[in-house]
Amino acid sequence: MTLGLYIGRFQPFHNAHLGIALESLRQCDKLLFVLGSAQQSRTRKNPFTVEERSSMIRASLEGAGVSPERILFAGIEDHPDDAVWCQRVKAAAARYSPKPVLFGAEKDDSAYYLRIFPEWELRIFPVQISMSATEIRQRYFAGQVFEHMVQGGASSFLHQFAQTADFAALKAVQT
């Protein structure tokens, strides 16, 4: 079994993420989403919990025809020491495979983490869609159109979340 690893915050999971995930799944048997900032939620930068992000990703991929058995999740807490954080990612992957394939895109300097796993094969995808989760969150909380930036499963999740007290509290926070 080939295990793929896709690391990100996915706040929210958008069309560019979906494209990378689908291409990764063409090249591996199962894809483990390593969800960063697991200790943070209910902020404007990190509005969603690990469970909510997992649900959003699963719904988006199932909507694209991916079997749920091929999708795995692990929440990883941030750490200021890259070596500690790297060990946490490795521990999450080791539950499934000693040597996964790491997938990602290098849209900006924040993707440096892709290069700190030299023992794993790294497959970089070209940025097909220039998209920012920050922009989506800004539009979302401002009540502006964002649906063209996310797939049906993520859009449904975001619309349901917008009916919650948590959304109202986050929307009330001034940025």
C-alpha cells in the first residue's frame, strides 16, 4: 500500500486543495491529511476544529467520487521547534506506513515544511489555481460570495456552520 501525506491547515478546504488531493490520490492508495494547528480553533484565522475540517474534506472528496476508505486524518499541534513538529508528523504517518510519499505545492514561502522530510519522497505539484484560504475566510465572514472557490461538500459545510452560534461569535470579531 502506498500512503500519501498532504499537510495543511485547510481553513477552509478549497478548490486548489481539492485539485492537489485528487492528483495525489491518483498516485497513492490512501491519503493521510495532516491537519495543522490542531490546538487552535474558533479564531478568524483558524475557525474550524480538526473534526470539522475532516468532515469538510471528506464531503468534498466523496462528492468528487473518492471512496471514504482512501481518506485518513491526523490532527497535529503547532510547535515553534520544527524538529518537534516534524517528529509529530512522522509519528502520525508511522501509524500507517514507515515511508509515505509527501505531496504538496509551493505557492509561497510558507511551504518550506515540505523540504524538512528528506527521508520521504516528495512530489510537488505546480500551482494550478492561485487561491487563498485567507481570502475565502474574509469573504465568508463578510457575507460575500465565496462558493466558486470551494467544492460542493465544503460549501455545504460552510453554509451549515454559518447557522451556528460559533459562526456568529467569529463574525462579530473585528479584524
